[in-house]
Amino acid sequence: MQTLTQLRRLGLFDARVPRYTSYPTAPHFKPGFGPDVVTDWIKAIPSGDSISLYVHIPFCRRLCWFCACRTQGTATAEPVRAYLDTLKQELATLKGLIAPGVKMEHLHWGGGTPTLLQPEMITELTEAILDTLPLADNAQFSVEIDPSEVDGARLDALAEAGMNRASIGVQDFDPMIQEVIGRPQSYEITKETVDGLRARGITSLNMDILYGLPHQNEARITDSVNKLISLSPDRVALFGYAHVPWMARRQNLIPTEALPTPEGRLELFNTARELFLEAGYEEIGIDHFAKPEDGLATAHKAGTMRRNFQGYTEDSSEVLIGMGASSISRYPQGYAQNEPATSKYQVAARAGTLTTAKGHAFDHDDLVRGRIIELLLCDFEVDFEQVASELKDDTARLIAMADGLDEAMPGTISFTGNTMRIEDTARPLARIVARYFDAYEMNEAGHSQAV
């Protein structure tokens, strides 16, 4: 295993190391990427295919200081109502472009705070979505839920809409840490929401928790993880807090002097990890845990797990269409991101056009490197011969992409035939290894900037 000095040198704790929920990553999308291109991509989806649909609700009643997501605060329902009307127009535009017979395999509402929608708005949005695309049999419909911004009426509306998976952000249960990050959310109110979901037949539940927060220590994260485990979620995302105040200005309210050291972050992660493993969860990739019977664990064992903008997923759809301001879509041909500013997004959508503001069209090298990176983060190994066969490339050329990696990061990888594997002790460096294959992160000498 690398020493902590080496880990720090390699940028393990650097927030600028991508999580690779896409390749290339969003900062490399090109502006001026217009709706005409994406219109053709949508029309190319064959009738009868299954896709995924993501709906972004960018509003929050409160703006958590730790959050780097694109959100905006609102104290009233008026902006939400106007935005919902715009979403309905955008969905109508999509309906006019997409072939009949296309169905949704996965539907996800994210934010922001989707549960800011009033019950009648939840019903209205669901009807507009289902008028655009029907759900496939056994489809997954998930919604991000803020326990501080939901009640029985909204849970009833979500259950009646067909939601069958709920996602709850916890971050940390310690009251002092919650105050410091601007996220008050008691264990009691979280449990009340979990109980309310299960009483309505929503049995599939995933939760997020953060390590690396200010004032976190071993005792505090142990208490928070044990409380989370007591709620028995099916899967958990253990994310490292990324302190990027140059990107998210509200993070300037976070006391940097109270953030843990790199050594402390690693200890916090390992403490939480051991607790989840002891509780019977299986470790999935770099930052997820799941019960053995959960669909994500099943996909992981079968080698069919993928990586997208929500992190790890069992979703096998080749198309993910994003609705709403700043949403990102993935098509076989490339990525497209909607106008991030809500006002500009609404102007475009109300004009009856797609709201694409930037994007990226794949070339062959993107597809190859993206697949290698995905396999490294999902399985911690890549069979270059298999990737070459899948994408009609040359095995030797792909293996040559790893030239110099063992010297740059000694002890992190090994080869068996045409398969490269990240050593078990080096798995915390998986994102760093993946960045070695990122052509957009290469310097002029042809070596990864990670080293």
C-alpha cells in the first residue's frame, strides 16, 4: 500500500480528481453545442428501446453550505409553479421528437429538492412524464427526498405516482456538524420519513452519508453510521466531502480550519467502511455499499454494473435523457447539457425547442477510454482484449495506454495476460489510476497530470 505521503502526492484527497460519472467529464463539454444535433440524436432512438429519464428540480427551501450542486433557494411556491409549467413544455417537445414505443426503464427525480413540489404538482408532473413516455414493466422510479421537506400528503402523492425507490441524503447525524454545514436534520425526522415510506410500500431505500466534514472524528462518524445502519437502507453511498469554495461560494461558510487532515479523512472512511462491512453490506466500487440481495449488488456480481451521473447503477440503458435546467443527457453519440441558468432554460423551453447549451460528441478514442475508466471504477480491473473486441480496436494499442503507469504509481497495478488489475490495497487510488487513461488530463509529455 502507498504511504500517506505518496497518497497525498498522487492527489487522493484532491477534490479536482474527477469522480468519472462521465467521460469526458463535464468541464470538457463544449459551448455552442446546439439543439439541432441533439434533436437528431433523439430521433435516432429506435422504437421499442428502453431509456432512462432524469428530471431536475433545482429549488431548495434551504441552501446547505456543503453542497456544490446547482440549486437556488425559494421561500414560496411561485417559482416552482413556473418551473413546473416549463418542464411540461420541455416534455411536450421531447414527445414530438421521440419515436413511439420507446419506454422508460429508469425514472429519477433529483435536485435540488424534488419534495419541494406540492402534492398536486407531483401528480401533475407524473402525468406529464407518463404522457411523454410510458414506464416499462418492472421499471425503477426513484426520487430524492429531504426529510425536512416532506409530509404525509407528499409521500402519498409520490406513492400514488408509482415511486418504488427513495433516496435520502443524511450527510451526518451529529447536531453540531449539521449546524456547521447548514443542514439541520435530526435522526428522528429521518426515521419518521423512512417509516412513512415503508408504510406506503416503498421498500427500496438508498441513503447518502459524507466523510471529511468539519469537526468529524472517529466517535462522531461511528455514531452517525450506526444510526444510519439502524434504518436498514438497501444501499449506501459514502461520499467524501469535496471542499471547492471556488466552485460553490456557499462553501466559504464552512470553517476550513475544522476540516480533517488527509490522514484524518482516510481514517474516517476506513471507520465507516468497516462498520458497513460488519453490518453485512457488500462493498461496491469506490464509495458504495449494498445489501447482498439489492439490485446493485447483483449487477456488481454479474459484471453488469455501470457508472452514470447518479454514481453506480444497474441501469443498462444506452440513453439517459435529462430534463430541466443544467441536466445532462447521454446518448450513444455523446453528451448534451441543458442551459444551466434557470431563466435562460425557461426561455428556450417555452419557445418549444430543446434547451441544449453545451455538449460533446464522442469519437472512437472517447468510447475506448471511457469504457476502460468505467471498468476500473466498477470492477477494479480491465480486460483490454475484451474492450478491444467490444469496440473494434487493437488489444496491443489499448495495453500501450498503460505504459509507464506501474513506474508512476508503483505497487498499484498488476497484469495477468491482457487483464490489468488494481491491487486490493491500492483501491483507494482507483480514481487516480483511471485518470491515467484520461486523454483530457494528459500533459504535453503524454503522462497523466495525476502523477
